[in-house]
Amino acid sequence: MSRFAELKEGLSYTLREEGLYFAVDKTKRVIREQWGGFTQRFFHEEKPDNSFFDVIFINGCDYSVPHPIRYRIDHQREQLQAAGIFTGFANAWDVTDDLLRHGRVFVIFRCPLTDTISQFIRKAKALNKRVIYDIDDLVIDTSYTDLIPYVAAMKPEDKALYDDGVRRMGETLKLCDAAITTTEDLAAELRRYVPRVYVNRNTASELMLRYSDIAVRRRDVLPKLDPSRIDRHEHKQYQNACAREARRKQGEVRIGYFSGSITHNADFDLVLEALVRVLQDRSQVKLVIVGDLDLPEALVPFSDRIIATPFCEWKRLPMLIADCDINIAPLGDSIFNRAKSENKWVEASLVKVPTVASNVGAFKTMIDDGVTGLLCDNVPDAWYQTLVSLVDDSDKRLQIASAASSFCRKNCTTVGSCQNIAHIIQQEMTPNLAMFFPSLKTSGGVLVALKHLAMLQDAGVDVLLVNTDDTTAWKTFEGHEFPVLNRRVPSGKMDDCQFRGTIDKGVATLWDTLDFLERYPRMKKKYYFVQNFETDFYLPGDALKLDANATYVAPDDVTYVTISRWCEGWLKSDFNRVVRFAPNGIDLASFPHVRRDFSSGKIRILIEGDCDSEYKNVDESFFITNTLDPEKYEIWYMSYTATTKPFYRIDRNLGSVPHSEIADVYRQCHILLKTSILESFSYPPLEMMATGGYVVAVPNGGNAEFLENEVNCLLYKQGDYRAGVEAIERIVDDADLRERLYKGGVDTAKDRDWHVLKKQIIALYE
């Protein structure tokens, strides 16, 4: 049935059963849902999406079969919401790798393998995200589906197409980390294809409960009310309810069969003989058939006692089931059928209708025989005897229906069973860490942070970068790829934040990013990665100076980490903070060392730093080099801003150099002159020494832990320009000094190799 035909049939039913008022109301609701939903989706796609969820469900099922999607996606999302786990949604045909930025766990439902899905799963694993396959039927291998009579009877060309989809679903399953399914029998089969399988049974949603309650009220309460108390809008319903009540008082008993799809024809055949006998022996019995079912010839003589309703929208089912006195759920005993869920029993139980079901699979597992339902072996006499016992005993029907309703409302609803799937997701979810940046533009501090993240990703952590702008969606670094999201809210405001997912560990970098960590409600652990005394970034009188300083007296639930002994020192002494420290490192493989030739050509001196930053003290470097003989010395200047000053004598202005090319710049120069007076950790001297070059520097907190005068460098006092010149000339003129400094510099760099420090870095965030 097309969606339009289904809506048309549903509106006709509403007009017939509930009256004009409710038909008009439903028409309005349908228009609002259909067009409103379209408008919402359309405009949502126009906005930058920076949402972040714990779980994202990916639907691979065609909407021509909506019930599986509702049970396995909508209802499981509702379960997780009830457990405080936030979810998103996408259709498989809309999936791109960009979706990986927005979630931690991805649950793929009934999705045949495609190149896009294959790439998506492989990239998810590389990012340490978990991918779980959800399936509610054994449609993952033709060895199972060939057992379905309906499938076996397909035309060859149709079956070939169907089989291809089944095989590709199995291929998707095998690529996933784990699976979630509906029954124990189905789980047992899936374990042949995937290492971990969890059972999360189908459950009734809150909306199903609401419609079920409405159906029960109309059946059991409405006809007992005084006519004068009936609202005019319920007048039609009241009339229908009274008519149904009158039929029951006259002894009419309705047996209902609610077929999920045409594939259940063979199941109905199991009870056909029993039903014919019941209809023959009990004239008060009527048979209600809802759904796609070919009416057997054996029932034609009873056609005046058969009420057939075509496949309908699920919201009508509670009313249709409630109109019956007995619900039947026959199911053939096959490996395929034993994997099916107990939906028919739950749906009937919610409207207090007793179920007679085959003693197979999930029915056998869930139904307490004789208490919450009746189980039958698939032999005609057993079905006949059981049905007759219920037809003849209204008290027994009521007793079983009440017990089943109580059990299902407590155990088989999204709210009542939410902890099970929450536990599954929490078991599967890999630890995640989000690091917050003011900008991802290349700088020493950003590169150090990215190196930490690369190590964490290698260690199995799901890493996320959170930025303050939309300049990039992915950040690549040394063969690693990191997803990037924009927090999109200024400091102090959370109302517009699109984040909903849990962050196990959040790491602030620049002082301004700490505020988000403190305010975000689903941040489990908070870290502040301090690389400098950022209070001194601002001039006296600037209010930001006060705000920056305040971050060093953050609440006690913030863990301070640093890679600088200098930062560790003032955090402890000035702010009484407990600090985790790990040494800063260098990737030696990227900085191979070479001997410098001082015997011919000009001596090349490298100056590095932003001249607009006072604490970089770049002017002093040029005060020194401007006094050097230009015939003997060549001056290179490297700065990410490429800004210079008129008095600088520069032979080559390098500007901003890509990180991958910096080592080559060092190797082309003989001496690095570094005159910064404030550094958290001064990388250029370490990098220069790693390449075999020489360093003349002003001592500061950021280089004191690895620069040792006369051992691996020459240090001079800030402002003593003559001492700076003399240090350069000593290196040029003294071969023995150069040999000592060369060996000391290379050894220092070896001790700082990232591979040596990896365990210490990871321990910072434990």
C-alpha cells in the first residue's frame, strides 16, 4: 500500500469510527507532520551542523516497511533518551564521512553493504569509534532466508535481487564491532558473524502506550459512562463502544490475527484447521484478520463471520486489537522463525487482550504459559483445545489479559527497559577525549597539543577537537586525522550549544576555553593544559588579563597538566595547584641531524618569533645581528606573521613556514639566535639542536629545563647585546666548542624523543 493510500484509508477509518471532529483533527496533524517535517529538514540542512551525540542511528531499511524502523530505531532512541543518552539519526543513503564528526557510537540498522558504508565503517574504526549492527531478522545470509516459503516461491529475477540484498546485509554485519538484536535465538546465530552480540528486545514506545490507553478507555470505560457526561466530540466513539459492548453481552467472541506481512501466510496455515473447527463449533465466534493475508479457501464458508482490514498504520492497531477478545500468534518452528520477536503478544497485552502463541522462540521465552498468555504446540488439536478454552471462559480471558498487561507495562516499554540498552552502549563505547582550542592555526602550542592527541588516538581514545570557528571540519597531523566541531557558543552561554553527547574527558588549552568545560553539563572529567602564563599576554588595564589569571584558581574538579617545569613551578607556588607534568618532546625522525660546514661561505643565522609579541623580544635579536659583518653573516627571519620592522637587516624573510618544512630551514642555518624572555616551552632551540645546529639564547622559564650553558648551547643575559655577539663569534671560531655543543645538543634531543615520552604523555590524561 502506498503512503497516500495508507493515509487515505486511515482517515476514512477515523471518520467512520471516531466522527468528523477527529477526522478533521487528524487531517490537520498529518499535514503538519508531513509538510512541517519536510520544512524542518530542509532548513536544518541549510544551517551549519555542529551537533554532537553519544549514539547516531543509521537506517538502511526502506520506508515501504516502516515497522522495523520504528521498533529498532525510534523506540531504541527513546529508550536511550530515557536513560540520559543522547542520539542522532541519519539514513544510510545520506551518509558521508562527515557524520563521524558528530557521534561516538554508530548503530547501523538493516543496511546492505555499499562502498560508502564500507569506507564509513573502516574510518570509524580508525578514529576509535564503535560501529554496531542492529538486525531484527535473519536476513543476513541466504541459508536462512531460503527457508521462508514466500521467498522460495519468488520469481528467479526477484529472488536474485532479494538474495543480493541479504548477502550485502551480512557483509555489513561482519565489518561491525558488535551487534544488537531482538531475541536470544537470533543472537546465537549472529555470533557466527560478529564477536559480540547483545539482546535488546523490541519494546513499546510511550506513544504506543498512549494509544493503547485510549483504546482501553474507549472499550472498557466509555460505554459505562452516563450518556449525559459524554463530550460531543466523543459521541461517535461512544456509539461504537456501546455497540461493541452489546455484542459482547450477547456472547460474541472475536479472534484476531494481525499479520505483519505476506510472508506470514505459512504461519496462518498452522492454525487454519483449528480455526475452521472453532468457527464450525462456536457460532458466536468471529475472525478478525488485519494485514496482508491471502484468505484460504477453507474459510470462504465463514466469510460472513470474517472481518478483514488491510495493512494499516500502527496508530490504529491498538484500537483494532482491543476490538478482539483473543489474539493469536502462530509461528512455524524454524531457525528463521525462532529468531522473531514477541511483538504481537506485547501489542495485545497493552490493550488487555490475551494471546495464544506458538510454543516457539521469543514467545516461549517471554510468555509465562497460563499466566501471561497461552502457548501451543503446532498441532491442530492443541490449537483447537486452547482456543475453545478461552472462547468459553471470559474470566480466564480477563485474568490472563490483566497479568500480561501488568507484566508488559513494567518490562516491555521503552522507559521500563531503558537500562538494558544503556548498559550495552556504555559497554561498547570507547573512552573519548575532547580538546578545546581557540584556533587551530599553526603554532607551537597547537602542535604540542596535536602530538598529545595523536598519541592518545594511537592508544585507542576517541579524539575530538573543538574549535571556535568553522574554518575546518577535519584536522590532519602526522598521518592522523581528527574530527573537528565548533562549540558555537561564547563563553558563559550554553543555551544555543548543539552538543548533547557525553564527553569523558575535556581538555582546555588557552584560558578562554576553560569556561566551556566548567559549564557543559555532560563533562565527566576536566583538564586544563597549561603551556604558558597567559596572564602576561595582556597589558595592564586589559580586563582579559584578570579573566586569564582567574583560570589558575579554577574549581578543584579541574586537573592541571603541563609540559613545562616552569609552568609547573608557578602553578604550585603561586596558585597552590596540584599539577601533572610530562616532558615536552620532539619527533626525531622529522629532524635528522647534519654537520654544519663553517669553512666556506657565509654563516647563516636564523631568528625566529613574532616581532609584534613583546615577550618574543625579537628586536634584541636584530640589535645583535645588525652589528655583525654582512659579508660574513647572512640573516634569515622566520615568523608566522611575516611582519618585520624597518631597522631589521634581513637577507631572507621566510614568513610562515609549514611545519613539515621547518626542519629543512634549520638544517640550512648554522646558528639559531633565540632571545625570547617568556616561553612555556621553547621549541626552536630543541629543534635546532636535533638537526645538529647551534643555539645562542637568552635563558627563560621555557628553555631552562633543557638548555645547559657550555654543554649544548651558549646562554647570555638579556640586554647584553655584546655578550650575544661574542657567543656567536665563539661558535664560529672555536671548533672544539662546536664539537662539544653538537654532541650535547644531539644527546639532549634524543632524550626528548616522543617515543621515549609516550607513556608519560598518555598518563597526563588518566
